Amino acid sequence: MLYAINGEDVPDSLGKRMTVRPEHLKRIQVLQDEGRLVLAGPYPAIDSQDPGSAGFSGSLIVAEFESLEAAQAWANADPYISAGVYQKVTVKPFKKVLPA
């Protein structure tokens, strides 16, 4: 089943985010390589494709996991959590409707 993982950043997270970004992306790349990733990306903190020093307010990952517990365990192991980038992470089941 698909799950949406929504991470909300702490204020002024850009420095922490950039420090561990390679490790964060490496884990997401594994999901992609396994054919389990639907989409992933950050929320710019301002209305801009490249927010520069404004940074990001969080991230969204939609991917396939065996269960809600497996998705939550994967999310809990994210480097953005251990580095203090995320202040809150929510994992919910997700039903993709479009595009088909």
C-alpha cells in the first residue's frame, strides 16, 4: 500500500537540512530503485522554485510499504529526524487516484 510521509521542519532548518541531505536522498533513491517511490520533494518556505536562504518548511514522500508500521519505522530512521531538521513527521495511508 502507499503511504504519505509528511515531515515538518523546525524554523531555520536549512543548515541542518543541507548537512544531511545526501544521506536523506540516498534512502529515497533506494525506494526509487526498488520501484516503490511515487514522488518526493521539499516544500519551499516561500513561493519560489528556488527559495534560496528562505529554505524549506518540510517534505513529502509518497511510497509503497508493507504496512503503516513499516512506513512509520522507515520515516523514523530518516537522517532529517536525527539531525533535528524535522519537528514533526506524520505518516498516513495514501490512495493514488490520478494519474492512473
